[in-house]
Amino acid sequence: MSKQAINMPNFAVVSLHSSPLDQPGVGDGGGMNVYVRQLSSAIARLGSHVSVYTRAVSPNQPASQQVEPGLVVHNVPAGDLQPLAKEDLPELVSEFTENVIQRISLSSAEMPDVVHGNYWLSGLAAHQLKHHYGIPMLTTFHTLEKVKADGRSGPDDRVEGKIRIDAEDQVAACSDVVLASCDHEAADLERYLDVPPERLKVVGLGVEHALFAPGDKAMARRAVNLPDDGKIVLYVGRIQPLKGLLLATQAFETLLWDHPDAYFVIVGGPSGHLGKVELSRCIALATRKGFSDRIIFRDPEPHLRLASYYRGADVVVVPSRSESFGLVALEAMACGTAVVASKVGGLNSLVTPGKTGFLVEERSPWAFAEAMGSILGGKLSASKVERATVDFARAYSWRKAGGAVLDIVGALASRELTECL
């Protein structure tokens, strides 16, 4: 950390539509939840006070939850105190922001020096907070509508595309810094949102290495009650068309021709209005083709249990149509497991073809099956893959990410705030 970050700033972190305390893989909970929780924790452990503001979804939730020293999650009311669809949330942004301001006014310790918005909905709220307090704004978009729209036949949620695109343009134009997780995401932000290079900062995600590390495969399988015999292909994440589970299931059917003893383990739950449709299509395909007994469905698991799934697998498949980073791939690699992933976005930065796994450009079952089959068939040495994946993952840590963000905020102290266009 640089000397600029010695005077530790108070962070207001906005995660409107999904709490960092939610179970990843349930509803809208996914990699963003892990990002907000782990990055906020890292910044707090480095000495800052971090207040995360998320929308309350139940009258039984406490107003505030102390997660650890320096890190508090505030459940802020806006609209009905129940889970709401994403299309209902844009109209609640102003009410949410007003209630965040009221919550901050109750304690001088919560007065923010910087606001960090996560996702476009949170960015709208962070934008208002920036101007209310006259403080710099960081933004992490996580996904962009223009990128997600490429190659899809229908919207991933029911929010009108133009509404989100206009919001992303507005948030980007007033952000003092836009954080990207890798060079590929930075290029997308510059291309689609015209973020100038001087306001773009690449901060890689992290891995909790004390948890995600190599281990005995047989013991890992027993820990999460997976079969002792046969190869295991693993999918972890939300179930929705964007994430490509149907494509992975079709690829697994093809894979069974050469590896009839293989299992496909799916850890996750439906997300969004098409999540249940995607899941039902996968089940129907497996039933119709007669391989449903080779598929093992598991509900979303606590983050700490995922390490056993990664260690127990022979290959992890990440078939997303779009992926700004690919936290599942990185965590799997930290456990020494090969990854087969779509050749998109941040996954290009993580997987080294022929060394830590394979990248698949063609979105076809055959192409993914061939890549997975190469690993299961021993084309890559398991011991060499483990060394390569673990060595690569060691470069990523949440503490390093937190320190980088603090350095960025420290440098902003000498700059004038970006003005809205």
C-alpha cells in the first residue's frame, strides 16, 4: 500500500439488488456477492471502515449487521420488504438512496469519504451519493448490457435494454474511477462506455488461499458425498441461459460416448425469470437421452464447501456466454483443477490453453466435449496441471485487491471530482 493510503478512508459500498451476505448461487446471488464481501473485508482488515448498503428484503432483517471489525452491512428499506424482480428495482433507486443518507446521518462514524457502486442499479444510487456528499465515486459494473446482449435471443432479465444502457452510460460518465477485473473487461468498458483510460483501473479479483487450495481428491469427494469412482465434470454457479448450463449438459451427453463412467455435478440454483426454464431443459434432455443417472444436482453450497467440490472434480466447466472475470475458474484453479471455459471476457485472462485447461471459442456441444475429453483422457498431465493452476492463482489475493483499491482512492485525493456531462 502506498503512503497516499495512510489516512484510511471510510467506504460506502452500494450493493442494492443483492446482499453480500446472501448465499451465492441463489436468486441473483453470484460472483458479485463474493466480490463485495471479500473486497470489503480486505479493505476493512487493512484499516478502513466499510459500510455496505443493500436493500432490505424482509421485516425480520436487522437494520445493521456487524460482519467483522470495520465491516458493517446495512439492510436499507426501499419498496416492499420482500424479494423483488430486477425490473421493479429501478423505480426504487431514489427511495433507497434517500434512506441510505438517513441511515448515514444517524452516525458520524458512517460518514463516507468515497462511494463504491456495484452493478448498474447500485451505480445509480452511488451517483446520487457522490453528489450529495461531494465525494469520489468508484464503479464496478460486473456486467455490461451491450456485452451481454451479444449473441443472445432474448433478454436475461425483464429490464428494458435501453433503460440499462442509458443508466450505464450515465454512471460511467460521472465515475471518478471505473474498476475492471482484467484487461479484457477494461477494453470493453473503454469500447462500450467510452471510459477514458485515465479513469480506468484494473484490479484483479482474489482467492481465499487458506480455503481454496489443492488436496486429496478422494477425501474431497467423501466430504461432499460424491461418487468415489468415475470422472467428475463440475459446474458451479447460477442457472440461467447466460451461464450456459444447457450447452454444458449437451456437451456432457457427447462426452459420455468416450467416458461412460463420468458424472456431471451441478452446484447452483435457478436465477432470473429464465432460470427455471434453463434447468427444466437440462433435466428434460438428460431424461430423454437416458443419462439422467449420470447427473448429480446440488443446491447452492456455502462458499467454504465449494473447495471440496473443486478438489473432487477432474475438470470444471465454465460455459458462460459472457463473463467479465470468472471467479469460479480462478477458485477451481487455486484448488489445482483444470478448467474448460468459453473464450470470452475475463476467462481469456485466466485459462492458459494446454497448460491450465482449454478455452472454447465455438459454442457447440462437440467443441466443449472435445476439450473436456482431452482432460479426462489424460492429454494434460494432472500433476502438471495442478502445479500450473496453483502457481497462476497465487498471484491473486483479496488483500492485494484491497490494497490496490486503497491506493487508487488515495490518489484521488489530489484530483478534482469528475463532473457529469
